[in-house]
Amino acid sequence: MIGISLHEDVFNTAGLVYLNAGCMYWTIDNSLDHSFLNTAAWKDIYPQLYLQYPNHEMSLNISATSSPEVNIAKNGINVTIYLDVTVNVLDDGKVIPVACISLDIYASCSPQVLWNKIAGTLKLKSFTMSLKWSKIGNVHLDLLQPVILALLETVFIPYVNLHLMRGFPLPLIHGFSLQNAEIHYTESKIVTCSNLLYT
């Protein structure tokens, strides 16, 4: 049997590498058939936007403002993600930023071992948001909250999970693979305990 211990700093450093490489930036537009990406859907949420740009298409730029924070405890893994969501209007082929919403996302992570890799999935626990800036009037955040919740649950979290499930290679001796692996939590670490299979 073998035990492989990974400290939370390993995951935090990996997040910083991805951030510095520009990999934590996403654009959501109507190519994915999101009906809420039209100013008509934001009429009550962002009244001045609709008045100035009636029935215009929109896009959202999502960017991490810092690397995710991974905290491992005996009862599980918690992840905090910090995002800015920039709201854009599409006007005569131009992308016009009109507002920016800051999000603090709190999620749990369930790790698993897949083909000698450590993989995992996030589950949204909660989030907070604030208006960072607006060029056109006020944004009613209480009305925006259900939209952001739907965005996180149907677009952002599934997208992140798709990448997390690709996994990260575990340090193994060449020619061996893990069999019947189990993951245990300790303070600040996860420990993978497994039988070894010679391949």
C-alpha cells in the first residue's frame, strides 16, 4: 500500500499558476443561447441600461481577481473563488462595458482518484456580491441575485468541474498504477491511500 499526501498549498500554488497564465477568464455570450443576455431581460434589474440600449444583446466577461483559496480540514475541502463579472452591451459591433459586479463564491470540493490522477467536483454553497462600478445608473442587486445564481449553477460551476475532472497527475513510479484508492482528510492535507498495481 502507498500513501500520497498533498498539502493545500499545492492546490493554492496551482491556482496561482493558472491565474498568472491568463486561464481564469471567460466570456459568456448569446452563442450559448442565454435568453437573459438581452437588455430587455434586465429592464427591472438595470433600468438605465434598458433605456439607453433597448433590446440590445449583451455579453459577460468573468475574470478571477485573485487565485482561488483552498482550505482542507478534517471534515472536507472548502474553496473560495473571487470573480469580477463585467456586463457588456453590444452596440453596432462594439462591446461597451457598462457595469462590474464583484463575487465571492464559497464552494465545497469532493476529490476522487481517476486513472492515477486526483480529480474533483465543486458544489456551490453560497455567494456574496457587490457593485464594483456602473457607468449607467444603479443596478438592483437583489433582483440580479437569482440571475447570478443561475449563471453560477448552470454555467460557471459545470465549466470548472469539466476541467477539474480531467485531473492532475499524482506522483507515481513509472509502471505502477493505483488500485482501490481512498482519500482521507487531515488538517491542511489530503492523503490518498491505495494499493499499487504493476502495469
